[in-house]
Amino acid sequence: MPIKSPFHPRTAALCESMNYKEWAGYYAVSSYLVHHDMEYFAFRNASGLLDITPLFKYSVKGKDAARFLSRIMVRDISKLKIGRVTYCCWCTADGKVVDDGTVMRRGEYDFFVTSADPCFSWFSRFQRGYDVELKDISEEVAGLALQGPTSRDILKQITDAPLDQLKYFGTTEALVADFIIHISRTGYTGDLGYELWVDHEQALKLWDLIMVEGSAYGIRPAGLDALDVTRVEAGLILKDVDYYNALHAFIDDRKSSPYEIALGWAVNLDRDPFNGQRALRSEKEEGSKWAITGLVLDWDEIEGLYARYGLPPEVPGMAWRKSIPLYVNKAKEKQIGYATSGTWSPILKKNIALATIEEKYNKVGSEVELEFTVEHVRHTVKATISKTQFYNPERKRSNPGLKKDKP
Amino acid sequence: MGKKYDVIVIGGGHNGLTAATALAKKGKKVLVLEKNKTLGGLASYREFHPDYFSNGLLQDTSCVRKQIVDDLQLEKYGLNIRSERPSVTLLSKNGKAIRLSGDVKATASEISGFSQSDGKAYVEYSNFIKNISPFLTALLNEVPPDLMNFGTWELLALGKLGWKLKGLGKKTMNEFLKVAPMCVADFLNEHFETDFLKAGICAPAIYGSFTGPWSSYTTLNLLMHECTSRVRIEGGPKALIDALEKAAKNHGVTVETNNAVQRIQLDKNGSVHGVVDSNEDVHASAMVLSTCTPQDTFLKFLSPNEIDYPLEHDITHYRSRGTTAKLNIAVKGNIRSRHTNQLFEYGRTGNSFDEIEKAFDAVKYGRYSDEPILDIHIPGSATPSGGQVISVLVHFGPYELREGWNESSRSGLEKTIMNTLEGYLDFSDCTIVHKELLTPVDIESSYGITNGHIYHGEHAVDQIITRPIPKCARYDTPVKGLFIGGSGSHPGGGITCAPGYLSAQRILKF
Amino acid sequence: MSSKYDAIIVGGGHNGLICAAYLAKAGKKVLVLEKRYVLGGAAVSEELYPGFTFSVASYVVSLFRPHIIRELNLAKHGYEVIPMDCSLTPLPNGDSLARWGDAHKSRREISRFSQKDAEIYPEFSKVMTHMGKLAKAVIDHPAPDINSMKPGEIANMLRLGKAFKDLGPDLLHLNIKLVTMSALDFLDRWFESDVLKAPMSVSGIIGTFQGVRSPGTAYVLLHHYMGQLDGSFRSWGLSKGGTGGISIACANAATSFGAEIKTNAPVDKVLLKNGKASGVVLENGDEYYSKLIISNLDPNQTYLNLVGEEHLDSDVVKEVKRFKFRGSSGKVNLALDRAPEFACRPGIGDHLRGDIAIAPGTEYLEKAFDQAKYGEWSTRPYINAVIPSLTDPTVAPPGKHILSCFVQYAPYNIKEGAENWPKYRETFGDTVVDTMAEYIPGLKDMIIYRQVLTPWDLEQQMGLTEGNIFQGELSLEQLLFQRPLSGFAKYETSIESLYMCGSGTHPGGGIMGASGELCAKLILQSKSI
């Protein structure tokens, strides 16, 4: 039986649809209303408030905390500045991804790490020889994602923290009412947004403050269905959908390297030994087998396929996650990969997908064929390979009053 | 900086010296670094009381491989080796004793004095050992086949072993396959009826294996011991180490004692670059052979991020729960055996399987045995002042004693050992000058062996087939240029010189 | 003289019945002769007390081969196994550990004792499932004959070799560890919590004369993971109507194919003609003739009782006599006037609908074994209890319940001598009830009826030599091509036309049905009938 997050009294009261799913052993709202589109538009036009408590959260403290995390992560965490956050992944000795998440540096010797899978056991395997205290605070700290164009304005109503100065992937402590929370300018929507970390005891107070102050800014509680659309638009991968945890993948073929899941940019190779270094070094030299890429489906072909059956074109009601074969041509002569998740993007008005494709076919702008079922018959439609980031509004990274960052 | 040495050997024990000599003999420039002031490791000659010396922590040299002695021409360096293992006197509680000698007929007739059928069975038993010997010695005296890759060569090597097994003949092979996984108690019960005879024969199968005679697979340990215990070295461990030292030096090996390696240095690519010694001096070499325990080699000499997790996991889960203590006794005067007219050189106690099993039960719960099994060695040669030394390996006393090793537990163990020992030896005509008790914790600290395990790791099937761990079973390791060749490597512990010798053979192939 | 059969099967245990069903299905004329009034052997249900149907001996189903269910259409004949969701380990301090089918729920439970263990649990399951593939390759085929150079045998060896090779080096080496290590040492490679390791390690010792620290016990841990390969999410279950239900389904299948089954028909001897088995004679003197005789009994009973030493080669007799049994377990079956509540988790919930292991620590288990080594039963034994009536209400009257306790260790050879077991039977029963009562307050007042089965009783009642529930120890030297005897591991015996199909043959042990099935298939393949 899943357990309830500290926000459950509020989220349950608001969840008209009774539409829940299980997320990491918690009840999690899929959509508050029967259909998630109002929640999606809240993310994109106002603000959506999402309970992200089910994420796993770790505190890593101690003299060797930075060295310890650098040994585990593909990124050189010792280079991370205080008050900054990085997104990265961590690998097995063979350079296969275990999980991905964010690492926040709150102090010289104080880090906060989030992950999708439980990773306490994995992290603790590397503790020998490091002066570091690793603590699982998953069930002590609750999380909220406040995402959308008005999110900064809402937060400013409840705290005096310098949010105008807080840059993308920055983190700060903030006093809210009479308690302290941590704010990080991060999120899974690819939009302006914040993630708020708060002790369980203060969780409801925080929720209430945000909802009250947010009402003037179009806030809405949002569920995972809406999030799923935004994350595909933002080109953000999801564990167990777009790749598998190498520790749980049943066969080696299901394991992926960071290079294969579009996280190659996060790998810092030339430094002290870290998990997977040797394997990643040689993969870098020899090239990877797979890549995760973006696909934009050809709308005219889709419309044409439906027209054949006398149907108007249909778009998927929600983001999908299943494996769909990707072919080199219409004759299906060779399968060159598979799409793993996709959605109709209401804002782009495009049918988009994330796909794993053989590296040699991964050329932006080139065309492949994706299986597409209409009226029980498997057809293919043309899909153009694109960058994974389909939607990337300027507000995501910009700060009012600060010099504009380069995208 | 130029590389002065082709190979640096960490540890100047019997294996380190053997490897160094074998390598130097093939023209390699070798440096041996030994942390203690005397060479020999577990076979080293140590003054434990003024004028009294213990001839090795391990005292049995009967398993030293004759072919290694021949190849290194140790006889040229003063070693006196004979192809008949020394007699071991099995001692029973009720005053009976049997001398197991290398001479099967003589032993059988002595056994017949207790039981006609056991006498007959001993001949059959010895024949069985003789019959399976070609297979087991092939297994134990060669670099093991590669079980990490399955190419044609590896399969051929495996096929060769399989063929050796088939070559024993159908009857012997089937019998071997039947008995090898058995517990040694079942196996010996099928042959013999006299309890203390069975117990005495089985004892070597139990040493250092963290099992009792009722545990499966102990027969395999026994068979391995029986097939390799073949020689007598006059002067025991000291004579062996002296000859090895001479041979090593004669072949140009540089030996530094009192110099403990601090760490192994790797280059940017993770390959061996050299070692850092106790003076923080760097000795450069592209190859390092460690004869220390696998745990020390990987966990002490390398930084945590220099070995990957699967390797660290395997090494930390390599089982080496020390269960053996040692008591060295310095006496003046005459010691007498209560069982035999003549004082024996090697004696073994343990009256029945149950007694050994019960002695073992204790360590499972972190206690030492109420009635330990003793492996007694009385070298017989008098000390300069006319005294005698009795050396006793004591089974079982755990490394992790639940009450902790302190004055009271130490004296408790010592008393227990003496009580047991006095059942077999008569001290009334002599004075005990000094007793030195080495618990597994002391053994760890004085000899630098992890958990004080006398074999650098338990003799258990999985740790025999691929010793110490699959990735390092053929002496090379995942760290390029780093080799291991101590008792924690194939074919295992005891004074055999085999791991050192075979690791040298392997290094020569690189 | 009765009519002539193609095959007579001596013993109506589940393997014998399955063997009969396969032969009958192939059109052979088959007769099954069962000594008792009821079919099933050790997989038997009996109404020992009015209204209460007990799974007298074997009580849970784990590895019953699913292809047998399909091929014999057993569901049609009444086969129904209800899965168990929970494994509960009550602890003396009032705490408990429950492991569930729900992975996150189990993770949180185990986290209370060790978070590392909780998280590594799925990694362990993954590795074990991989190795289960190998075990499956072993149990679903006859054992290879290492002495033979026949192409078929070499192909069989190569098939196994390939299964090994396909594991890849890491898993291959782990497999070596699995076969040779103790359950506890093996678990130590993953886990740190004794509370978790204790109930996990006991699955390595069930039915063996071994402790959790004994080398060679680790491989039985696989059993828990093989069910997944068989296509069922949960491999452990309770048979509807007791485990006898499975035997009845097999019997129904056999008779539907035309097999004849007689109960109350104890076979005295196998009749030999020119050294060849040609029939059997019952204790009442009736004789039945047949082309083949197939014994569902254990090797000791088959060779030494049914055939007799005088008809056997001395080498064979020697090998039969060295085949080890050493039963180590007993059974206490209780009829209760209400549902038993555990102090650690009050209430009657799903936590009681699985198996309940009294295994509060590895030292507890090892000490229980130590006593057995020296010829005593454990004064605080390992108990595996189930309350089948909570899942299957047909086995007890409404509101009443059955508590079935599998108990280890109860060595056959107690130091007073096995034949003295009857004298100590009830004292042993008290030990078990006392132990259970430590966890179930008021248990003693709930008991309406009690049945105590010692290894001696298992031998007397069910014909299991020395009360070994697997018809012979499952130690490596008695497995594969050495089960039961080297050279006679393909269900044939040293006597022409006499076959064996019980647990004493490969792959042996538990309600798997594989021995009976493989025996029948080999006979049919050889076209000897």
C-alpha cells in the first residue's frame, strides 16, 4: 500500500478526479481534474504546484563531501560553487547510468542530492576512506515544484529571499513565515520554476501560503500527467521510461551510458578517478552505440493517414510512454531504434517524441519513420530528428534586472 | 625517473622470496620489501623469549612443492629435502597414539593394532589418494585456467583438466566426484571406525576453513592436503627461508627488510607506477607483486577510488575469518609425551569428529573452544641454553572474540590450551620459562595478515577454484601491472611456495 | 493372476501419479498401487479431526512445474494453488519483519532494520533470477551422464555447458559460490541485517541436515526466485483443499487417461524373472504382472525392500547404503478454535495469509542445528507455519483454523535411538507449541486437536526412509548424475525393467512433479513399452 505525502490532506481534498498513481511508494495525483490540460496550461501560462515529495533526498555532509560526490557522479562536484545546483547522473564501474538527479551545494561541506530511485545503498558503497556523513532525508523533507511564468512573483509574496538574483540552477535558503525552506531554481517543466524543500512539519503551512498568495497569479495544483507533457516538451528524460537503472536492468542491453541518454555534456572525464571513468573514457574515444534524440512527427502524413479511413486527425490525450519501433524507411527495412515517450505539444502544436536511436542515424534534420497505428493498422509516419529540447522559453533562464544570460 | 626494477615484490615471506628468486632467475631485476626485520613471513624464525625461537608461525613444511625446490635449486643453497613426509602422531584422550608416517605399510600395521579393518582401510585410503593425485596435483601446481573468458584456449585448458579427471579411470573419477563434496566426517566414516584416527586424519581439512568435520566439501580440503603433503624439510621453516634468502640474493634480488610499503602508486591511466616505502621513498616499477593479503593489497595499498566497486565488493567479501591462535612455550628440562615412549615431533589432538565439531561450534558464536584442537610441534633441537620450544597451533579461537581480546580472555584461552595440552604432554620434569600466546588479533598485528587468518583467507571451494576472487584468480589483477601471489592466491595457504612460484611464472608471460 | 500392464507404479505420491498420467496419456496401460487408504504420499490431505483437513506433511507449493499443469490439463482436474503474498518473521522483542509482493512496501519494512538491505533487495532478486535460469535448465531435463560418450549425452552436457556460459563470467562465478557456500555466507555478500538474513537463509536448509552456516546450502535460496521464470509472479502458494488436492488432481488426470489406481494395496516385493522385473506381489499375496515396474519409493526402499539385497550386485548395495537420508524435520498440525493472533501484529490480516517463519536470528537457527548434530531435537526450533484456513476456508469449519507447523530440527537419529521417537513425540510437540506460544498469546487454549509427526512417524506412515522429506539428502554428491546412484541416474535401476520416479531421483525434492514427468518421458522415448 502506498503511503501519503505530508501534502496529502490538501492534495486529496483538491483531487476531484480521484486519479492517482503510485510514485516511489507514495500516492501521487495524476491529474486533479479529469483531464490534465488546465494543469498543463497553468505550468506554461501561470503556475502549477506539484507535490514532488516522492523524490529521494539525501544530505551529504563532511570534510570530504565534495570529493565523495565527485567520486560517485560523472560531474566534478568539487567544482560546484556554493549556492549552485547541478543536474547529472551517476554510473556503475562499467559506465552505465544508475540514476539521475540534482546535486545542490548549500555550503562548503554541505550538499543536498535528489534521485528518482532509492540510492542510499548505492552511495554508501563508496563511503570507505571519505570523511562524510550520508543521510537519507527522504521522509523528513517534503518537496514542492512551483513551475510557471508567475512562479517567481508568487514566491516573492511569501519570502524576502533575493529571488530576482537567483539564477537558473541556483539555490538559496529562504525564510517563509516563521520557518526556513530551501529554494532551488530547478524543475522538470523546462520553464521558469522553483523547487521548494521543506521539513515535513511545515509542509502544509507552505502549501497553504503558496495557494493563498498564488490565487492572484493563476496558480493551480498540478498532477503528474501535466508534468509528463511538459517534460517531453523540455526534452527531459525519465528513468524506467527512457532508460533503465543499470543496477536493476535485467540484461546488459538495457543499460545505457550517459552519452547514450543525452547526458554526455555532464561528464567530466579528466580528473581523479570516479565511477565509470575508464569505461566512459573509452566510450568517448570509440563512440557510443545509441543516442537519445528528439523526433517531430510529420503532421501532414498523420492527417493523411486518418483521412484514409475517413477520420479527422486525432492527437493523443496525454503523454505516452511505450516502446514504438523506429525504422530507417517506409519499407521498414531496418529498425534503427525506438521511441520511448512522446506527446502532443499543445503549445507547439506538434506531435513530438523522445527516441533511442543508433548513434550513426542520429543527425538533426534527417528523416526516419516511426510506427504509427491508425484504425488498428500499423503504418509509419515520417519523423524528423531534432534536438531533445523542443520548447525552451527565455524566461526559464533569465532574471529581471540582471544581465541576460546566454541561452 | 628511470625504473630501476622490473618487479617489486611486497612481502618477504616464503611466497615473496620464492617469486623473487624465480623472477630473478629469469633475468628480472627484483626488489623485495619486507616490513618486519626478519624474512619469512609466517615461516619466519622469531625469538619470542631471549634465546628461545619459534620456528615459524606455520610449522608444517611437508607441502613445499618438490618441483619448485628443484627448479630454484634450493638444495644448492643448503636445503635438505626428502620425499617422505614427516610422521604425525595422532593423540587420543585415553592414552592411545598412532603414528601416521609417510610409509603406508608401516602406518597400516600400526593402525591394525587398534583395528584390523582400519589398517586395511588405510591402505585402500592411501591408494585412493594416490589414484586421484595426478588430477589434484595438476590442479594445484599449475596456473589455474582462465574462468573469466571463454575463448578456444580457455576451453582447451578446461578440457585438459577434464581429460585429466577422466584419465583417472571411470571408477576413480566417479568416486572422486562422489566424495569431494561430502563432509569429511561422512567420507572417513565410510573408511574407518577408530574415532581418534578419523579425527586426526581429518584435522588438516578443517584448519583455516571455517568449517567443522560435518560441513560439506571438507573432503575436498582433505584430499588436497593429502595429495600435496609429500616432503620433509630438515630444519623446518627456518631452513627453507634461509635457503630461499640465499638463492634470492645469489640471483641478484635486492632485499630490504624493516621497510613497509605504504602504498602502491598508479599513473594517470590507472597502471602501476611503483611503490612508496616507509621512508616515503618511491621505488618505480611497472610491475608490483604483492604477497600480502588480498585485502591489504587492494584496500590498504590503493586509494578507495583507484579500485572499482565490484572489485572492492569482492575483496571485502573475501572470507578470511581467523580462527587459529598460537602458543609458543619455552621450557627447560624434559618434556614427556603421556602417550608415547618417545617424544613426538608433530602431534595432533582431536578425539572424534564431534569433539572437533564442538570445538568449531564455539567460534560461530565468537567464543574460543572449551577444548581446542591442538597441532603440536616440538622441533627437538635444543636452544643455545639447552631449552626446548613447544609450538602449538590452536583451533579454534576467533579473531572477533565476542568478549574482546583482553587480559582476562587471553589468560582464559591460555589456561584452556594448557589444560588440554597437559592431557598429552607431561611437564612435571621441566620448567616452563615463558609462554607466548598469539591470538588471531596478535597474528594480524605481528605478521600483517588480515584478520589473523593463517592462510590469508579461508579454504572454501569457491575460494579455492578462483582464489581469492574470480577477477584475480590468475595472479594478475584489474589494476594493470599489479599482481598478487601470496597465500591468498591459488593454490592457497600453508608453506608451499606454490603461489609465489606460480605468480612469478604468470608475471613472466607479461 | 491379474491382467498384464505396460507399467505398474509402486506408490501413489504425486510423482507416481504424474508418471502414471503421462504414460496413460500416451496410451499405455498403467496401474498405480498405493499402500495407504489415501493418495498423495507426502503431498496428502487428511481429515484427521472432524471438519479439519490437514496438509499432513508437505504444506506449500513452490516449484510445481507449470508445463505439467498445462500438459496434463490439471486445472480441469481440480488443481488450484492460491498464492501467498506475505512472509512474516515475528521477533521475540515484539517487532516483526513482513515481506510483501509490493516492492516499495517491502522496502520500507526492511528499511526499519537496514536501509541498505532494503535497497539492495531488488538487486539481489535480479541476480538470483538470472541464476534461476540455470537451475531451470537443470531441473527441466534429465541429469547428464558424465560417463557416457553417447552423442545425446554429450549434447545434453553441451546444453548445460551453454546455459552456464550464457550466464557470463560474473554470474558464473557467483553460481559457483551459490552451489558451494553456506546460505548465510552467501547472503552476507549483500545484506547486513540479521533480521532479514535469518528468514532468507532458512530457505536454504529446509529438509536438509544442514545449518544456515553449512557450506552447500546457498543454492536452495534460488527456489524463491525460480517461480518468476515459470511465469507466475508469486511462486509460493497453498493448494486448495490442502496439498493432497494436487495429488488428487494428478490422480484424476491419470484416470481420465485410463490409468487404474488402487489404494490400500501395499506392495511387498518386485517380482523378478531372470533378473528382470516382471511384476509385483502385494502383502496380501496378490500378484500383478507388467512390462515395467516403476517405483515411486525412495532408493533405499526400492532397492533394499522391494528388490532385496540378495538380488543386487554388491557394488550397487554399497552405493545404495551410502545414499544419505538423515531426516531432520518434523511436523506439528494444530486445529484451533479461533484464528491465532500474533503479539507482534495484532489482528487477522494479510500478514497471516502467507508463511510465518520463526527464525528470529541466524544464531538462533545455527544453535537449533548444533543440537541436531549431536542427536537432539532443537529446544527452540526453526518453524515455518502457515494458516491455510485463512486463505482456503474449505479446510476448517467456519471460524476455526488450522495452524500447520513445519519444524526443524528433529533429527531422525536422536541419541536415544530413532526407535525411541514415539516416547518423546509429545514432548517434542510441546516444544513446538511452547515456541509458537511465545509469539501467539493464548495459543495453548485454542488447540482443539494436535498431530505431531516426528521423522520416525514420517518413515513409518509415509515410507520415507529416516523421515527425509526429499527421499534423500539434497547435497551435491546426491544430485544430478549422482541422484540416486552414479550410473543409474536416468530413472532406470540396476534391475532391468525396474524404474524409479520419486523425489530420490533427479531433480528431486519438493512438490515439483519433475521426477515423475521426466521418468515417464524417458520411458516413452526409449520405446521400451
